[in-house]
Amino acid sequence: MNDQREGNEDRAEAAGERAQHPPQQHGESPETGIDCDAPHFFSLHRDALREWCGERGMQRHTADQIVDWVYRKACADPLQMTNLSKRNRELLAQSMRFTTARRIDHRIATDGTQKLLMAWERGASNTDPASLPVLNAAPVASGRQTECVMIPADPRRTACISSQLGCPVGCRFCASGIGGLEGNLTAGQIIEQVFHLSTLDAVERISHVVFMGMGEPLANLGAVSDAIRVLHAEWGFGISARRITVSTVGLPTAIRRFCDFELPVTLALSLHAPNDEIRRNIIPWADFSTIDELLDACDEWFHRTGREITLEYILLGGVNDREEHAAELAEHARRIHANVNLIRYNEVRGMPFQRPNSDSVLRFQEVLRERGVNTHIRASRGRDIAAACGQLRHEHAAATRQ
């Protein structure tokens, strides 16, 4: 039985890792004149950019100047990089793609949370994203779209970003998996989301990153790992590794593989249920591994890395929010020395789940704390801008069909 489950788990993980973008077209973008095969800036490590510049007759320090403009000055328009020669600016404008996503929607909540709906296309213009039009009046189909969110909590500015186009997990309460998985995002596309969020009004600098947007990060581990390295690098965004959180629905083999990652990031397990019966009813991938197997992998993470796991637990009214569920969850958390983040469900149109009332949420937290578990209730942010994962994309797709 265990062999069969491990085989199913490997197939589930492989399904995410095999997901690729649709075939790319060669030639020149008719809209921009940029070579469609030109490298994407955010996919390049600084050393690779130095090599690229050297091959084109630029001095080595030119690459460092470009990196400074993008990561320090939040400028992605090479024609505005005034300390570069005119020749180098023009060469960059024609031979390198900087921003490759188009903003489909930008919403700002009353609490300051900002959400972007992005469409990923080839041959995008080398234009500063702050000047890109927002097409609120023209909903488009959900293909090749992802969401990212900037969450303010002074002095923090947290970027919640996606790792895949769609999601292979298909949690029954989440809009991200509607339509399944279209493909993996590249490391550059992952990093570009943070750049776009960093250019929004009242942001100045992203201080924290959470991989809690669309997709399963550990099913796109190579790109996610490369992106984290640039987000952390002193020459990149310079974000402390301990301020970067990777949230996974849980594949034991992938968690164990991630133990070898060289940077001390935080791992969060999206558990969402106190027992296997409930978990299988709300998370299809729960068929591939039991909670016991997941906790064994998380325990290995704790002992190999010395870093605690965070258990993410979304409270669904009448489904997993009773006191006996809290008692079960407390046993799991104590077993692996985990803290617990409780998340009140944000309703998604067309889904049958309800947001729990405040009294039941507070009692749930109280039961956990009585059992010695460090527990926090995550503040609900951006409810007035469809901030739940995949919700904005889902609403746009629904509007398109009307």
C-alpha cells in the first residue's frame, strides 16, 4: 500500500514538473520590434548578464549598472538608464525583454492590499510597469494568467506570488485550480511578479515574500529555487531568506528534497484538515499521502534544517472548525514543533463553502493554545478586491463567459 501511495505521489509531483509553456514562436514581436527569443532579464543571474553584455561589446560593469537600475531603482525601461551609453541603451531595448507580463487588472483594497492579475505573453514591451494600462473594462479568458498580491503591515510589505499557471492540486475550496494546470512559471516570471509589486504606489520596497499564490511551489521546485536565490541575493532584491516562505500542500518526497536547499527559508504546510477523511474530501492530492506521512517529512525538515514548520489551516464553516478538530490539530502541531496560522475562509462565488463565524474561530484558537500550540489568526486582507487565491482570475473568466 505504501509503495502504491509513493508511486501516486511521484506521479503527482511529476505532473507539475512536466508542465511547460505552450510552444514559443520565433522571430520579432510585431508590436514591439523586440526579438521574441531575446533573454528575459529576470531569468538571468548577474554573472550570466555580465557574460551577455561582454558578448555584445559592453564593459563588465554595465551589467552591474543594469542590475542597479532594475533592482534598486525599480526601472525596467533601458532607455531611461541614463548612465549607460546611448548605444547600450538602444541595444538593450531591442535585444532584451524586461517586463513580459501585461497587467489585466489592478485592485486596491480599503486596507491597502493591492492585487494584480497578470497575463504572460511573449514580446512584451520594455516599458516601466507603472505606465502600463490597466484593462478593467475588458475581461479576458483565464488562460496564461496569474495573480500576485502586495500586503502592507507596517513596516512590512509582503509579496504573495504565484509559481504556476493554474494549479494541479485542485483544492475544492480554492479558485486557483479551476481549469487545472496550464504550465510552470519560469524563475524570471516568478521574480518579475515581485518587481511589479515593488513599483506600486506606497510600496517602496518588498520586505517579505510568500509563495502562497497560484500553483504548488514544490511541483516547480527548480524555478522556485532559482527565483529565491535572486530574491535573496545582495545584488537582487536583498530579501532575507528567513523572510521568504514557501507554502506547500504537501508531497513528502518533495519536502525531503527541499531540506537540501542551501538558504534558510521558512516552510509552511497547507494542512487544512485535522484528519485524513476530511482532508481527502477537500484536497484531492491527499489521496497521495496521509497526514502521518506528511508529518514524518516535516519532522525530518525540522531536524535537518533546525527550522520550525508553520501549519496553515483554512477554517471552513461547518467542515473543519469544531473543537474536536482543534484538539486533533494540536496533536499534529506538537508532534513536529509547529506553530499554526488559522485562516478564515474568503468565500468564492460558485463554491459551497462558508466563512466561519468569529466565535468559532476564537474558540478554535483557544483550544490550540490550551494545548500549548503557538497559534495566530491571520488577518483577512483584501476581501473587497477578491484577494482569495485565484479569485480575481476566476471572476474575470466568469465575466468573459457572460
